[in-house]
Amino acid sequence: MKKAVPFMFAASVLTMSLSGCVIHVGGGYEDREGAELSSVFGGIDVDSGNRVGSISTVNGGIELENNVTAEILDSVNGGIEMGENVLIERASVVNGDIEAGRNLVVEGSLVTVNGDIRLDDNARINGNIETVNGNIQVLNGEILDDIVTSNGDIRIEGSSTIHGDIVFQRSSNDKWNWGESTPSVLFVGRDVNLLGNIIIQRPVELELENPEMGSKVIHRYSHQ
């Protein structure tokens, strides 16, 4: 059952921490920039048009509806789902996906350890997009830094612009069986503008619709 957050507090910065229920930020909470929300066993969801501060969960997801402004989003076991026209500082997840609708703006980075990152049309990310064990998908987005994965696929579509590099990292402890390992896949659409390079530190299957993109590929591993 969802529990409504009370709105009678006069303090300009509000911190709420609940241990076993869903925190629901509903109507009447708009323009409360700086309000901080946290939950141990339960998710947090924020209705359309609200302004909050940092949000953190341990065992529960975070959901921001359309036109929400928030600061830092952190989840240990639970995904982060954002609607359209959302503005945040940064987001990180240990176990879970990060998904966003159209027109997302992130002042910093998006990071997951075990989870995918999927961005709909017209996202602007001022930092990195990074996963350890997960896939990354960007549609018509602008990424001002690098896109990085250690064990996953990357798909860049539409008229996206990547100002940094696309990097497939390899851990120093990785031991690849070159005859049996399934490589990751990089898909880059024909109209994507990549200002950096494609840095390959492990086996990757390249699907580059623009043949000229091949000149940006830098291999940094040996097949031995």
C-alpha cells in the first residue's frame, strides 16, 4: 500500500526515511527543492511536476513521473524509472536498470553495476554513461563524455552525438577463451555523430552503419 508523504513541514530541506513501505510524493509537494527521501525496504515514487532533492533506496525502486526535478538518485537493489522531461543531477544503481523517457537531462553521470541503461529520444547527459554488467541504449541523445561497459552491448541510434569515446573495458583479471566467448555487440546508426573513438579492450562485434566510423576503432587487446 502506498503511503503519502506529509506536506505540513515548514523546513526548506526535508529528510524522510522509512524502513518498510512505499514513499509516494503526490500533489501539493511541488517546488520543494532540496527535500531528501530515503527508504530501506520499499520504493519511492514521485508524481508529475514535483521538485525534490536526493532520493536513495536499499531494497526498492525509484520512479519519477513526467516533469520531475530531482538531485542525486541512488538505489542498491531496485531500478530507476523516469518519465519525460525529467531533470536530475546524477543516478547510480547496483542491481537494477535505469530507464528514461524523452528529454531527460542529467547534469552528471548515469552508472549501473548489474543493470541496463536505456534512454529514449533526446536525452542530454553531461557526464559518462557506464555499466559493468549491462547493456546501454541511446536514441537521438547527446552524451558529453564517454559511454563505457565492461560486460554488455552498446546500441546508439538516430542522430545521437557522442562527444567522448565509446569504450568496451576489459578487467585485468579477465581470461578470455577466444574460441568460445560470445563477444559483445556495438551498433552505431548511420546518422550518429561520434567525436571521440571506439576503444576495444575485449572481443566486440561491430555493426557500424556508416563505414567511415571504422576509422575510429582502436583495438587494445591481443588475441593470444
